[in-house]
Amino acid sequence: MVSINKQFPEAFYQSIKPLLAHFGIDAPDIMISDLVLDSRDVAIHKAFIAVAGHALDGRDFIPQAVSLGAKVIVAQCDDKTRHGFVEMREQSVIIYFNQLPEKLSELAGYFYQFPANSMSVVAVTGTNGKTSTVQLISQLAHLMGERAASIGTLGAGIYSSSTDTQILDNIVNTTPDAISIQRLLAEFVAEGAFQVALEASSHALVQNRIKAVKTDIAVFTNLSRDHLDYHGSMAEYAAAKRLLLSQPELAYVVLNANDPEHKNWLANIPETSSVVLYGQNISAADMPTKYQYCVANNVRYTAEGIALSVQSSWGDCELRLSLLAEFNVANVLAAICCQLCLGKT
């Protein structure tokens, strides 16, 4: 990835007043250069967003932000009657915002000018295969000449056309926080990316981290037992994954037909979204006619990789992959489906 420009936030230098007006708040006319969730990143012109998280409550760090000279602090309030209330604490203006966790993605979207609207966005969820699928989607886009980026477990980055490589910057979570996601997308747009693939973890979906990110394609890989300490049950875990269906402007839903959970996704597909099924050892003739498909048969494993026959709604082909293991067949099929949905051939 091209190194993050230290001056990048200056491109979004703006007044907090029109920004918060979108949420019915009459805020003072104070200029800010960025939004931050960590009080250690606070500076005079960076607005500190004090929101309750899973492990820590940002509101506990308001005194630290004040001591560091933050001109603006936007603080979560649980009482809706205090929404928009403004108070001064030393030189800091504290603005109270009801339902801030639910609205944070949208707030950051307004600040960074909704960068997802300027690129194709693919969000991948599932217990296994997210990381590989995201990387394959971006690599395939890059091989077809499109500047592409990825966000996930391995980090965040954009491919360099000069070296055919991708250097990934470290990120804290598989799916970064709501502000970081919008900031990364804005950076990718500034660097000329036309497509991004990102991992959408169940935690991120429940916590609304990508709620206001326009998503062209949602991909479901598979479901097995995981994160039950957080979700409580398999039913809740599965439901958390399906929250991806609520993404704005979702055009396509790409589903692994080999996983039984895909039927629950089919039962909840938005009317405006088209479905594409992928899978292995499934006859193309058995695919429901109302859905598009991409399936692999006659899969052969060799020391050099994998060979397979692909049948799809777009045509058939023979494919050879320099990859190993059965699960990579599914990951490649998902990546192919995404590019076909985006009009690539």
C-alpha cells in the first residue's frame, strides 16, 4: 500500500456545524481536520468521538481529551432528550449525540464524503475463507487491470501497478472501526482505486462498523461454530452474519450453495438484490433458474495445483489454479462470481 499521507486529513478540513446538522444537532461553527476514537490521538483540530465500546467506554477518557486540548468532543448520550446538548469544559466543546454507536458509520461517511460511492465495494462474511476470498477478489481485479484494494485480517492496502505486489498496513481488527473504515476507503479513492474487497466480521456487523458503507456485493462463504462467547448461540451468530444483507444499495448476494446456511440467506434476500450461487460438485442443470450460478466439477488435484471445469451463467471454461486444498476451489469461485457481477469477463 502507498504510505499513508500524514497530510491526508487536511483534505477534509471542515466545520462541525454542517456535519452535525445532518443529525439534527445545532453545533458551534468549529473547524476540525479529522475524527478520532482513541484519546491518545487527540489534537486541537481533531474531534474526539467518545463512544461506548465492547471493552472500553470512550466517555471515560473525556477528561484526557480535554487536557490534550481537543476543541470538539462528540459524546454518546443514552438519554434522547439530551441529543444535541452542548456544554463547555475548559476550552473543549462537548456535544452530546444519542445513538452514536448506531450512527457513527454515517457520521464518518459524511465527514469523508462517502468514499464507497466512488468505487465498487465487495464485503465478504463467513466463518472461514474470508481472508483468502478477499485477497483473491482484489488480486483478480488487479490482474484485469483495475486498481484494487483490500481490508481484512492481513491488513489494509492497495496494489501497486509497478511491482504487482501489495504491502499491507496493519489494522487492529479484521474489520476496522467505523471511522477507520471510512478513512481507509477515502485514502483508497485518493490513490485511484476503483474496487475494494473487505472482510465483514460478525462483530463488525453487530457493532454497525460498515452500516453506512455502500456495498455492491455481499459474499457468504460458510458457517461453523465460532465466537459463541460473544453471540451466545449459533442462531445469533448466523443472524449476525446475515446483517450483511442490510447494507445500503446491495446489488448482488453471492452464496456458497454447498453450505446449508445459504438457504437462510435466500429466505432473507432484499427484493432489490440479485443472487448468485457458487459451489462444487453441483450440476449446472440443478441450479434454480431464477438465480445466476458458477459451479465447479471434475476437480483434479495435482502437485502443481488444481484443475477444474467451470460452468456458469456467463459461460463455461477449464481452469487451472496454482493453489492447493479443496477450500480454495470455493474461494476462487466466489472471487470469480464477484468480478462477473461487476461486469468483468
